[in-house]
Amino acid sequence: MTIKNVAEYCGVSVSTVSRVLNDHPDVSEAVRARVMAAVQELHYVPNSSARDLVRPQSDAIGLVVRGVGNPFFTAVIRAAEQAVNRAGYTLVLHQIHTEENELLAAASLARAKKLRGLILLGGCFDYTPEQTAALDIPYVCCSFTNSFGSLGNTDYSSVSIDDQAEARRAVEVLLRKGHRRIAVLLDSIRDHSISELRYRGYCQALGDHGIRLDPALVAETGDFDMAAAYDSVRRLLERKTDFTALFVIADSMAIAAMKALHDGGRRIPEDCSIIAIDGIEMSTYTVPTLTTLIQPQDEMGEEAVRILLDMVEGRAGNRHVRLHTTLRAGGSVCRAN
Amino acid sequence: MTIKNVAEYCGVSVSTVSRVLNDHPDVSEAVRARVMAAVQELHYVPNSSARDLVRPQSDAIGLVVRGVGNPFFTAVIRAAEQAVNRAGYTLVLHQIHTEENELLAAASLARAKKLRGLILLGGCFDYTPEQTAALDIPYVCCSFTNSFGSLGNTDYSSVSIDDQAEARRAVEVLLRKGHRRIAVLLDSIRDHSISELRYRGYCQALGDHGIRLDPALVAETGDFDMAAAYDSVRRLLERKTDFTALFVIADSMAIAAMKALHDGGRRIPEDCSIIAIDGIEMSTYTVPTLTTLIQPQDEMGEEAVRILLDMVEGRAGNRHVRLHTTLRAGGSVCRAN
DNA sequence: TTGAAAGCGCTAACAT
DNA sequence: ATGTTAGCGCTTTCAA
């Protein structure tokens, strides 16, 4: 079923059908009605490949997300989509897996959909100029920035929190409550990504207070999984390393950690305080409510879109925005005794 | 940057470049290397609109998901994707919003991507033959079936649980523990969707035990939101209607309900038992672990793919599969006192 | 107001 | 082994 079929069915030319389909003014009411009816009857749906191929440019903004089920991203995506729609553009969402090359995926998407701009959500930190050169449209990194790569600041835009500083701040909260034996639960201390940055913040906070890093208190899961987080904490408890507080690099992992602590016979916060970073919706509903540094997820999505459209529409060049977290004082942290 | 540019740059024809790009055998090593290099240098990425337009048929299976952030779906999606890849196909994921017409979206996607088949995840129940006629490729409804529409069983395939029977079973668990005053937390008693079906199961279970339905114990949120669920339960508690158990139609809502009960001073399960349906990962980590009927999410995704590919490859016609839930006896249910 | 025709970038015959 | 060329379905001049 193509536009040609519809045209023949109606006894008009393809251009007329195209005009009707695209709401062009100069079509008589009679013909318009006839075509519309035919479209209905034949269940005609335009082939968007053909359409995209021929249209000079689209109103599409791409959003490439790494990590399919990451709950932290959902709010960001929602906010970004709204902002994009409000500005009269369309959001094209593309999920990729951890092992996929997001830059290649982004470039493909950009060509395929004639994207005007691109938002990269949850990517790696180690792009090189060669890699990014494939991307010939404006783009902004959302929730991360090029902390490990060799990219110049002028080459791209970003919206992110200062992961290291915020992690340090989280650990500071524990330190100020008198905690000295503070464990950390993370994906990896060397992933060239947020896990590594937040680990640095943890180390820094300890250093500031003259506390020596105890490797026995560092629990690496090798994964952002809840199950892995749970197991890690159980193992930590079995090792009988004593600690009075736990810093977790992500809310979802913290929720699993709370369960592990509970199952291990520790009360939260009396026996073990716990603090995390993210502020996903779910962590509001734990008992006790998770104390966490909330990333402004809505703002992050909106700001990314703002920066991007400023570039797309030529209002401004690239820029880097640092957002700040807000401490949500839940019930999972108390004074060390 | 088109294939033509690459061809000129290399001094070969477009077909040669196309051959290299598509791994056709009859290209000399020298030329292949030269083209590859050019592709790298020029950052050439094929325009997939043009590609899709011209290819006779794709290996693409579409997955249209209603409800962007629904945690229940993520496991289903993951399983489906793996099954699709294992069979040598590619999954095209398309998220739609509650208000969008999923059948139209599906039809568009089918044309645009030359889909071989389609999986509808989390859709409505009220398709009519006219609506589905637009879909001229095999499709399977996943997690739901046409309980409210006028569709004939031979028109489509489905994989689902028996929502009404499973809800009844969940409430039975509470009844057998001696509970008589059982509240229910749901989206709507008349949404023509799972909420309505599970509500029917609730009513049926009560009826079976000669318990009269008390409208005061029916909490409608009008939403699948956690916040709405929380508020609903708080209001339920304020009304001072007494109940010893709560049936919730979804795990995510149940997690919010548990928090609301806790904040309202009720202990779980001593003061109020709670049971739900879904079995999302997160509900393993509540304290106590949520008692719930686990939907076989992996199996659901895999089975949907199996049915679909059987149709696509002509091995079998349409069919309807009912899956069963597994009771996870968490700690959120105890005997009524 | 309508139709004819060019061309978007690509693949796959068909030639060579 | 490589080049030439005919479309894929659509939009958009340009003509009528």
C-alpha cells in the first residue's frame, strides 16, 4: 500500500495525495475528503523512510540512552521529552546497551533521522576528538561530562553534577555525624565513569578528615545491579569488618544494600547509617526513607534541551552547566555512637 | 556525506562501496581496504532511511510499549530482545504514551521499518476489527488480551496471565489467612484494562466467601503512580475504616502502600497484611519482602517472541497462551488475629 | 487546483 | 571484480 495506490484508488495524482497528507492549502475540499476516506479505507500509512529520505530537514532531536532499565534516567527522559515537544520539536529515543558504541549509534541515528541535535544520556567519559568527529550535529552530554577523555571543552556541551564533589559531600554528611568507619558500595573504582568519580570523592572526604582508606571497606560489585549490590553487602557483613556507615553511589543499589543490612541483622540507621546519590522516586518509599543527594532530574533534562536548542537555532555556542544536588534528609542516617 | 562522496573519494563506483558496506564477497581486498579507510576518514554513516526504503524486507521485529517507566515491563523487554536476537532478528523498540493510539503507532512503525512482526506490550483491551485491520503483519499482545473488545480470537495472538483469576487467587491467600476486612488499591474499577480485571477477581474472591463488598475499602488512585498510591492509602487510614489486609494490583503501588501504612503507624504484616501482583525486582528488597504473585516476565517476553516468529516464518497460525503466576511468600502477609 | 517529473541515498540486478 | 542503472515511496518544484 503506497501513495500511488491511494492516488489510483481516488483517481488523482500522487502529488495531490501528498498535498492532502501534508495539509497543504491548495486542494479542493471535495478531493481532500475523497483522499482522506481512501486513506482510512485502505489503512494507508506513509512510509516514513521514504518521507525522511526526501525531506530537507526534520524537527527531530535524538536522545541516546545507555542503560535500558536505569530508573534514574526515566525522570530525565520525561523532562527532556516535554521540553523538546514544548519547543515544537520531536524526540527520538534510542536505547543502547552497555557494550554498544554510543557515538556510532548516535551518528547512525543522526543520519537516519536527519537529527538536528543530540542528547547523550549516561554515556562514557572517554570520548576522543576522533570519535566525536563523526558527529556533525550539536550534542550535549547529559548527566556526565568528559572527565577522562581528551576532549576540549569547546567541542561539546554538557549538563552534569560534579560527581566527585557531590560524593565528597555525601560522605561529609556521615563524617559530621561522627562516623569514622565508613564503607563504600560501588560498581568499580576504575570504570572511567561516575563510579570512579564518586569513589574519588569518597577518598577525598576521608583524606580531609585524616582517615586512612581501608580497602576492606570498599565493596565493588562490578555492576549496577541490585542483586550484585545485595550480595556485596552481605559479604561485607560476613567478613565482620566493622563499619558504622555506608556510602552507596546510586539509590537503586542503596535500596538493595538496606535490605542486605536488614537481613544481616543490622538496624538502619542505629547500627548502620546509609547515604546515597541520585534521588530516584523509589527511594522515597523505603523504610526508613533513604537519605540521599537528589540530582535535579527534571532540571537536568530541561537544561540539556535548552542548551541543545540554543545551539541548533544558533542562539549560542556550546556550554557546560553544573547542577547541584539537594540533600534529602531521610531516616537512614543518624549520629555515630 | 553520501555513498556517492565516498565512491568519488575512492575513485570507485557506488555499487562497490555498497558491496563493501554490506559485506558482499566479490570485492578485492585492496579496494575493500581503501573504501573502509575512506569511510573512517569521512565519518560516513549510511542513511538508513534510504537503506530501508530499498531493502525488500528487514529482519526487524517491533515492540511497542505503552508506559515509559513501568518497571514491570523492563524485564519483559530484556527477555524479548534476547529471544529476538537469538533468532537472528532485530528488535525495534518504540515507547508510546498513555494517550497515544498504539495501533496507529504500531502501523506507522511497521511501514517505516518494514517490520516482519509486532509485539504490543501493555496495551488496551478494546481493539476492534476495524482498528486492527490497519496492521497487516502478525502481532502478539503481551501481558494482556482482548478481554473487552470485539476482536475474534483468531485475529491475533496473545500471551498473558488470567488477571481476574490471579487477582482472585491473591485475595484467596489473604482469606485463607483469616482476613475478612480486605481493602483493595487499584487504578480504576472501570479502565477496561488490568485494573478492572483484577478488581473483578477481588470481588469474586470476596463473593466466594460470602463477604459483602464494602465500597469504603476500595481505594481508586486514578493512576499507576506511586505518589497517588501513597496518598490513597493515607486517606484510607484517615477514614478510620478498619481493615486487616490490603490487596494491591501492582507491585510498584504496593511498595508505596507499604510506606503509607508504615507512616500511618501500622506494622506490616502484624497490623495489616499486604499482597500484590507483578513481581518486579524492586519488591524483593522491601522490608518485609513483598508477598506477591510473580508474573513470569522472562517467559512472557520469550513466549511472545516464539509465537510471533512461528507466525512470521509460517510455522504456525495465531494462538493464545496463558501463563501462570508464582506465589512469592514474602513477609508481608500473616494470619489475621 | 491539479499533474508530471525530478531526485533524496541506497541496493541489487544486469552488464562488462 | 567492478560499473551502470533502475527503482524503493515520497515531497516538491515547475507547468498547465
